[in-house]
Amino acid sequence: MAVAILLQGEKTGAPIDQLRDEELRRHRQTDSRDRRLVMALVYGVLRWQRYLDWVLAAHANHPLHKMKPLTLQALRVALFQMLFMDRIPDSAAINETIKILHSARQPRWLTGFVNALLRAISAKKNSLPLPSDEVNVPWRVGLSHPDWLLDRWQDRYGHDATVRICQLNNTPPSLVLRLNPARSNARNFLAAMTQAGIDAQPGAMVPDSVVLQGALPAVEELPGYAEGQFMVQDQGAQLIPLLFGAPLVGPVLDGCAGLGGKTSHLASLLPAGSRLMAVEPHAARIVRLRENLTRLGYLDRVKIIPATLAQYANDCQEHFQTILLDVPCSGLGVIRRHPEIRWHRQPADLTRYQAMQSELLDIAAPLLAAGGVLVYATCSTEPEENEEAIDRFLEHHPDFALSPCALALPPVARVFLDGRGFFRTIPNLSGTDGFFAARLVKTA
């Protein structure tokens, strides 16, 4: 299952959590412990792919780039077990890898090659340097990120901060929840977690956040999930809807609703009698959006618009006091939770995303009422998608201005505001994922 997920990810570039869910749905009877093992293998291989390939290349007499995708992914999964997991015997990891190749009807010479390679590495694995060995492992290999990204971050943040960002990206994250104030409160929820034997602590930055640690069941099996008591959402993402200030002023437009994390948050802040329009063009996301809003009890507050923002704007006859644009982006700020992103992105993608983001800003601008607030947000660390996109927008829209958002945030979170008033979290400094937001006001 792990190899199948990795192969699909390499072939399609699809988000690994989507491929995970699809694969696990095909194997509904799989034991929960095996399901956790599948994901430990997938995420572990993606986090340490560059280091694993470095070890393989040093021992293989065949170039990795000439290997079939199945062969290379099977080798990576086996090697990850051998070097990073201490409860699986090397012999079991190797034998299961050979079974995968046999079941795929690979030739005998290939299974022999894989068997010999893995056994040779196993014989000397205790002398192999680990990624943290800065003397014997090239630092770029030890951090297991692509060169272009390491170069960008090193130029912007310096070497030490880049190392800390990558180390955090390679560390499995805690599970962070946003409590639904209509269905739960922190005291009762934390008590339920304690009773279930789950290590849960209040989040440090957002009042309704909870951080879960340690081995956890699937999200759907957590106490309170079916009752709509929480939504999975990083603390950095939870801060973004707060940038509008309180009370939230309607009508409200969520121009890029997605799966509904921030949509449901806005709905929970919505004053009685106000309307929230959620624009989402993708059918599969609309299904998840509707499910999440229904589970949380907010579907009656939200009108889902199955269209692109451009299509909706063409027919829209009203103006909104509040607009959220949580735009599609590279996702380079959430590598910790989506480790495949580092391997799927290239520098040219940043220019492509900026063009898309600028178009969405241009479309949303006429929909905002005079005096209204538009919050632009990404889960990217990169300037092209963040301040450069906003500067380009302000240059072409003199009726908009940056607005300070310090007073809208909890005092502890105001450290995430830079000199221009942009909201920015950087993984190595904030302990959250990497987010950016700008608060814009229409002056006329």
C-alpha cells in the first residue's frame, strides 16, 4: 500500500493525503495499526527521500535515474524501514520488498539485484552515517530538500535558519484542532481527551485551539469528531480569519473555499442574520466542503457557489463588506504536513502561481464594498506569492490600501507581523506552519 501511494504521487503529483485516503478506502478492513504503519512509511520516505537515494546510490551499481519507478520506490520503502524503524527486522523489510516485485511480475534478475543490494546495505548499516552526521553526510543530503529551495532559503534567512526550517519540515507534526464553539469548549474537550488517554494541550496562540501529541487514532475516530466538535487546522491558519477583526461584518465572501477550514471558521464568527457565500469550483472539494459544514453545524449559514470566482463575479450584483481570498499557492509553507510538496515544485511554479493569484485579486477587487476589508492569504513562504503579489495589486488598484491588523490578533500572535503589517509565520521561528496574509481596505 505504501509503495502504491508513492507511485501514484510520483506519477500524478496529486496531494499525498488525497492518495492516502483513496488507497485506505480500497482497503477498509486494514487493521488500524497497519494503517498507521502505511502512513509512517509514506511520510518517512518523502521526508528522507534525498538521504535514502544518497545511500542507495553509494551501494548500487546501477544509476537510480535509470531504475523503474516501482523498483526505486520499493527500495526507498525498504531502506527507510531498515534505517529509521527499529521494530521491523531487516529480513522482513527485504522479504516484503521482494514480494512486491514478484507480485508485479518483475524479472528474476531484478529481484535478485534488489535482494543483493538491500542485504549488502543491511550488513553494514550500523556504520552508515545518519542524516544528522554533518561530517560524513553532505548538509544538503542531510536536510533532504531540493537544492533550489535550499538556495532560496539560505539567501533569505541565512544558513542556520534554513537548517532549522528543514529540520522542522522533517519532523512529524502535532495534530492541531480548532474547537467549534457551538459544540464544545476547551475544558470539556480536554477532559474527554484525557479520559480517552490522548495527550492534549491548549494551543499557545489561539483561544479555541488544541494540540494533540503522541500516537493517535485516525481523525475520524477521535472523540467529538462525529459530533462536529472540532476541525483539523494549524494555529497559524486559525489566526487568519481573526485578521478581519470583531465583529465580522457581512455579507461575507470566501472566494476560494476549498475543503472549508477557514469557511467554517468564518461561519462560526458570523453575526446573526449575515450571509456567507463560499465559492468553490471543484466537485470533489464541494463534497468535502459540504460534509465539513454539515458536521460542524454551519451549512445553514453558508451558500456554496459551485463556480470559479470569475464565473461568480460575472453574475454577481452585490458588494461584500468582508472578502477572504485564501488563494491556491505552492504550499511551500506546509511541507511539514505535506512532505511531497518539496519534490513536486520547481522555481517556475512560483511565477505561475503569482499570475493566478494576481488574477484572483483583480477579480475580487470590484466585489468589495467601499470601506470593506479583503484578507489575502497563502500557505507559502515565498515572496513571489506574498508581498510581491500584494505590491503588484496595490500598484494597479490605488483605491486599496494596506491596513494594520495588530489589534485584530491575540497579543501573543502579534509577533508574526512584520514592519509593513503583513502577517507571516515561518516554520522554524513560530512553531506553526508557514502562512502569509495581508489585510487590505477599499478606500473608495
